[in-house]
Amino acid sequence: YYGKNDKLSSRIILSFMVGNHNYGLSLKRGDGTFLLTPVLGALAQHSGSVNFYGDMNLIVHEFSHPYCNPLIDAHWTSIENKANEIYEKVGSIMASNAYGIVSMMYETLVRASTIRYMMSHNMEDLAEQTTTNEVMGGFIMVRKLVETLEKFEDCMNEMLLHLLFKGSMLVFGLLGRVCSAFRGFCRRHKKRAPNLFFTPSWTPCFLLFCLAVSVLGLCGA
């Protein structure tokens, strides 16, 4: 969901020392790479045994913190006033979960991103249920933020498709110029140029190929 990053590696730490709390931690190594190490203490007792009850939602949530928290930090001055307004409305709920103003905004973006991850992996029903639960739990911006993220993703996809299409057309035009230059070279040297490209039968096929490459590139992105 966040894109490919060769500088990231990850591992989950299951801890019996933090109760039922969870932490989205990360470590920056000396070589510039990052190690994502969420600590999961999602513990529950059943018949005298202690078990971890974390699910995919929890794992995605904790792995999202290293991506989302720096975004909040980088733009804090522009969102601080709005964050204070929101905290005035839900501060008592946030305080009961040990969330201050900044950590509330961390959690809001992480929870909205987790829901968008669900939606992008065909879990719409779970996403809607989770959105409702988050709003009821005091994260009143989550639904609007999920909608905003969806619009942003759609805009980025349209932009990427446009760029891929223009790139394909550029390749098409350059190849046409190469073929034209090659034919001119053959005429000047009185040799017959092989008619392999841009005949009436090949041109539509090549255009379809360029479109297919664009669409596949978009899907891969």
C-alpha cells in the first residue's frame, strides 16, 4: 500500500512484558536503512494460558506508524490549530487511552491508512465496520480522512496512467523516427528497407501494446 522501498526491512516482536499494549517502533541503521519492529503485546488469557490475539488489522496498523508519524511531524505547524480544536472535543476519550494531541493525530492518520489498506485489499465490509468503530472511539476525523485518501489515490493513479500513456506515445514516436531514418539511409544507399514497422497491420497492434504496458504498469504501481 505504501509502495516498494528497498531500504526497509521488518520483523514483529511479540512481547509478554507490555500487557495488551502495542507499539509501532522503527530503527534507523547506520547505513541509512530502516528496520520496522512493531512490538505486539496483544495478550489474552484463556483457560489459564496466555495467547496473542492480534489480527491483520493490528499488524497493518502498527507497521503504518513509521510511515505516518513522520508525515504528522513534518506538517505539524499547519495542522496544530485544527488538532487542538479536535482535542477539545474528544480530549477526555483520548486521555483515557493515554493519547495526547500529537499522538491523537498519529493514530488518526494510521487508522485511516489502515482502513484504506483494507479497502484496497477487497475488505470493504470490514473497512466500514472499522471506520464506524474508530469514529465512535473518538477518532472523529477518520471517515473524512479515509475519503480524502481515496480521492488522493485516485488522482495519483490518473496522473500515473497519463504519464505512462505519454511515455508510450513518446516511444512510439521515437521508434517511428528511427524507422524513417533507417529507410532514408537505405534509399540513399539504394538498398531496400525491410518493411517491418508501422505498416497498416502493425501500427494498431503496437498502439495496443503500448496501452497494455501502460495499464500493467499502473496496476503494478
